[in-house]
Amino acid sequence: MKILVLNSGSSSVKFQIIETDLERMNAHQDLTLAVGLVEKIGLSDSRLLLEVPDRKAYQDYREILEHRTAIEWVLRILVDPEHGILDSVEEIGAVGHRVVHGGEAFASSVLITPEVVDNIEACSVLAPLHNPPNLRGYHAAHAAMPDIPHIAVFDTAFHQTMPAHAFLYGIPFQLYKKHHLRKYGFHGTSHRFVTFRGCQILDWKREDKRLISVHLGNGCSLAAVDHAKSIDTSMGFTPLEGLIMGTRSGDMDPAIVPWLLAMEELTLHQVNTMLNKHSGLYGVSGVSSDMREIIEARSGGHARADVAFRMFCYRLKKYIAGYAAAMGGVDAVFFTGGIGQRSPEVREASLEGLEFMGIELHRDRNAAASGDEAEISTDASHVRVLVVPTNEEKTIARDVIRVLNGIMPEFTPPETIT
Amino acid sequence: MSWELHRVTIVGGGMMGRSLATKVAQEGIHVYLKEVSAEAVESAQMALERSLDHSIERFALTGSEKKAILSRITWVTHFDCATDSDLALEAVQEDFGLKRQILRELDRRMPPEHPIVLTTSTLSITELAAQNNSPERIVGMHFLYPVTTTRVVEVVRGQLTSEQVYERAIDFARLLGKIPIKVFEMPGFVTTRLLLPLINEAMHVVMEGVAEAAEVDLAMKMGFEFRIGPLEWADRTGLDRVLNWMQHLHQESGEPRFRPCPLLKRLVRAGLHGTKSGRGFFEYDENGRRTDRLPDDKPGLG
């Protein structure tokens, strides 16, 4: 079945056409037929980009004022006799939508019904920048393709299996009840795919294993996946918690926030952007938010780039060891995301010294792995370490198939504390 | 937003024009910023860059956001940009003749249903609008000082303002991140009309020797959570401007309660105009910082 996968942001729509079904999924032979995006929605010079394997990339500019016209444009290009890949829009069997926040309402992917739309809307208060454009994308796609199923896949859903002792914060309980203030975690689609695929490569049953999935990209998070269930993850109520990232601070003493509000006379907005956009690798090094440039600067002797690098890897190491402790051991660590797949330096520095818990990195294998699937631990290592490229779009397409076939993994309601 | 807003003309690259242009551009909307000459454009451009750099230092913006904002602002010295603007706003000084002339230039070039926003605290938008082809598309806005941080704007309905234009102005105010206060045209609207008598009364209190200026401000700050006291507010606004407004309110309404306090007149006559002249009710350095020690200097945290 050909599936349209949509990731709708406030001013962009990213899309892929993926051909998959149960057989292809099992054989890991899903086909990505086209990848593209419409950006600068709302402006007079919106751009559409379409990339089809073995063809020259196609792009076009025009005034696109809202998501509906953006999606109509995408569909028109997909069936264009010269640049397109479909004979008609009817070839699209279903649409998979990425939705950032499913709150406590969604622990798995679902067929979108009016009730589901209401629930996603209710979660908007938790992700005011993301859920509303996700929904706009859905409404636009549904208007253009009303007769096919639309499925929502949530970034938070995979982590809904976390127990209360992992997802609650140590603040007054009534704040959790009143505002749903708790850890949700993100990158769930990626952690789910990577642990699934990693076990497939190792010929393991995910249900038997204790896994740590490390996603290091623009945002960074890791998850402890114990017997196929996420039991803890480093991002929290928002994506700000946890690891140091390109421009985000990750964990720190929360008392810094009120202190800064008073002493620097910053506004809430300023503190928020300081922590999200001026911090992390960029804020510490003053060089860049890009790990490649940090590594380059530190090899040139830049002291702050060096300390930023060490902070990044040190915190990651503590989390990896912590999650191994949380699961009573670990069988494999999977690295993914731009940094996770392409930076041997980060992988080496963050696993260094973890031999005591059975992690032995193979220097040459690690140095050689630069993006593709690869095992990078020694043959004697008790813990297997792999690079597993993530593919969130593919997971969304596969979830469409799973939902339509009624084989979405069983919904396990998380522990409820009242 | 119920109607599409893609291009906005802002006339006047002063503090207010720049601040509003920044906000509009931040929302992804294209801005034509009109100044009178190439030299004026250049100095306004530099001032805008400086204020964006300051925002970056204060973590409110990132370098790439600054680039995006600047890329959405086109500086012009001619009114022709108004022909393809969905809304125009003038942000020039409070001068009836000047505003009337700008209005005429905009009115001639813009489709009749596109709103024109006049920013004014004292002039009559009905009177300004009356001389135009499409007076119903003219609406007022009264921004409070400082424009960048104050959350409120009074959206002023003139006698002839159409319902549709008024609604669009409300939408536009929300886009600017402000809370719109709906008011009919009447001298002082809500904010000025309530605030000026308070300031005037504070001056009477000082003049009568009931309390010192610093004590008056402290009482209002600590007692009623005023961010700055009424007398410092007057200093920062400019005592000459405060006097002008009072006189205007007094003349327009004929009410004795708006009669300017004699102490205010005396200070203005003596050239003590507040922050900008270094002295008013309090004393200031060239950067506008108070030099007299405040009795409520920040206690600090430790």
C-alpha cells in the first residue's frame, strides 16, 4: 500500500510516500518512493521540494498561504505526469500523521476520528507550538482525501509505559493532577524503531532484552527499553530536560530560573529562549550548536568547545549507566540520529570507562561506522553496541499498516495514581 | 486571523515604527518601513540592528531569528509600497498636519477596504479621517510607553470606522502580541484619562508638602504594585508632554478636574522636563538611570 506520511509544522509540511505492507515490514523492505517538503507557508515565496530516487530534485516556488493549499500542491505534484510518481491521488491508501503530543490520552497510534481530534486538541496546552499545526495538517489532508483512513502517530506514545516512579516529578502531587505536569518524553517513534530494528539485526526478541536507545540529533534523548517497554527516558515535560543538546541546556538546578528572573531581570520569555536556544553546546562553547564544528574547534585547541564536548559526553555516560541500573543490566546500546550515527568521537567518549558494566567498544569498528547500520562493540563485549539509523517516517507508515490490520501493540494503561 | 495579512506598510522608522515592524516581521509578515530620506533610512536601520543585537544579548532572540526579521523588512522612501499592502500604520510624531498628509498618500494608493491605522493619544481620528475618500477604513491605536514591553494597546473606533475594519484592527493588535482594549474616540481614552489625574494629584501632594516625591512613588509601588511610581513615570514620559496632555484634556472636556497642577507648569517653565533633561521630580544620568538613591533600592537576594 502507498502511504502518505505527513509532518506538519507551523510553516512547513514535510511528506514522504512510502510503499509498505506486512510482508515488506517483516523483510525490512519498505520502499520510500518520494521525499519532500513545502516550506515558508504563509509567505509569498513558499518552496516545494520533491526528491525521487534516481531523479534530479524538483523544486518550485509560489505563494502558499495555509496548510490546505500546501497539501493540495503536494498532491498535484505527486500526480504530475512529468515530475510526479503517482497516476492518481487514489493510489494513496492511507495517510500517517506525526503528532507531537498525545499526553496521557494516547499510548499507541490510532485511527483519527472526531473524538481523537478533540483529544489531540486537548493536548495542545502541553505542546502549544506543535499540536495545533499538526492538526491543521490533518484537517487539510482530510479535506483533500476524505475517503481514506488517517492515522495519528505520537512522539510521546511509546513512553506511556513508564511507571509512576519514573514519570512523576518531586513536586506537589496536586500539580500533576491539575496540570498533567509529569515526564512525557519525546522521540518515542525513533526509540521504538531503533530498538525494534536493532533487535532485528541481532536476531533477538525485543521482549527478552534490556536496551538503551540513544538518539542524538538536533534534540537529544535516550530511553531505557526494558522487555520492549520504555521504562524511562531523558526528555521530560518538554524536550528541554535531560541531555545537553545543540542549543538546549538539559538538566540543571531549577532554582537557577527564579534566581535569573530576579538578578538579571529577565522576562519569562527571555529565560525560556535562553534555555532552549542560547544554551547547550552553543551556549557553552560560543562556537556552534553543531557537534561537527565543536569537534573541529576542540581539536584546534578551543578550550570552551572542548569542555562543551566533555559535558555532552559525560552527562550521556551517566544516563547510560543510570538506565542500566534502572533495568538491572543492559544487553545492548543503540546509537542513532545525526550525531549518534556519524560521530565516533561522541560514542567513544560517552562509553569510555563503562567496561566495568560490560561495554567494550571496538575502536576500529567505531571509527569506521559513519551512518549505516553497524556493530561497534568487540566480539567479547557483554553488551552489544550498534549504530542503527532511525527512520521515523517509516515507523509512521508501518504504524498505519499495523492500525489498519488491528495489530498495533496492546495498549497497556500506565499505572494510575490518584 | 479571519483575513489574510501578508504585507504591512509602517510609516515612520522611529522607536515605535521599528518596534512594531520587528514584531510584525517576527510573525512572518512582510513589512515596508517608510522613512523620509535615504539618510533617515540608514540611521533607523542602524538603530533597529542595535536593538535586535540587544535582544540577542538578553536571550530574547537568536542570530538566525535576527536575520529572518531583517529579511522581511524592506526599507522605502516612497508611498508606492502601500498599493500592495493589506494594512498600513503610521507611527510619526503627534502632528495633525503631518498625519493628515500621510493619510492622504496612503488613502490614494490602497484598496478601500484595507485598514489604515493611526497611532495617536490626543488627535481626533474622526477629524483626520473625514477628509479622506474612505474614512470608514481609518482606525486608531494608542500604544503605551514602552511600546516593546507594554501588553496593552487601546484600539480606537472613530465616528466613521466600519465594523469590519475595527475587527481587523483588533486582530492586528493581537498579532502584535498586545491585549486590545476597545475604546471609542474620546480625549484620553481609558489609560490616559485615568492615569493623568493620578499623576496630577501626586504632584499636588508634593506641592502641598504632604510627602516627598520619592515617598509618593514608593507608596504607590509598594502599596499597589505599580511597576514605576507616578512621578517617575511622568519624568520618563517627559513633563512637557504630560503638561500638553493635561492641557489638551482640560480644554477638550472643560472639566476642572483635569486642570494641570501649578508645580508641573513651574517645572516645565524651568526647563526641567524629566529624564531627557536630567532632572524632573528626580535626577537622571545621560543613560536615563536615576542618580538619586531610591529609598526602595532592590533589597537583593543575599
